[in-house]
Amino acid sequence: MIGSACAPCPGGVRSTPDRRLRASRPRRHRTSPPGARMVLFDLPLDELRGYRPARDEPSDFDAFWKRTLDEAAGHDLAAEFRPHDASLTEVQVYDASFAGWDGRSARPA
């Protein structure tokens, strides 16, 4: 079935009908077009290293974050990991949740 049409999977991920065939083929790596560059900066590296932007922070900014982090340290992380069926054969996938701000349950997107 190599080369056959792929069916959409939940979450918009596309998959070949037989994952074992797909996994056994060599991986192809995308390459950038000739002349393409990564990130561009407006300043030379020496100036960029010393750059400090103007900041407009509230007067209690540092106190707020110290208090917030101290409170967070007082909550149990309450991490939970539940197996999630992602129809993958080479890895195990888990749905994770943990206690976030004010001890409330947080689930990463």
C-alpha cells in the first residue's frame, strides 16, 4: 500500500495505512532552498549580546513574581499521566495534567 492515499487521522495528522511499512523506509529530510538563512537579526552579534530593552514594569513586579512563585512551591504538583491511544506503534503517548497557578489543574495544549 505504499503510495496509496492516506486517510486523515484525528487531530489532522496524516498517516500511511500501514505504519510498519512507513517506519521501515528511510526518512527524508527537508532542506532549505539555496541561499536560505535561519534567523536574521537587526543588530550585530556584539551589540545584540549587550542589548537591554527599555522596560515598563509595575512597581510591584518583582514582589508579585516572588509571591506567586512562593505560593506555587507550596502546592503539590499533582502530576497525572494517563495512557492516550494515538495509534502509534513506536512510542507511548500520555495525556498529562498537573497543578498550575493556585493549585488548579492545568493541561498543556
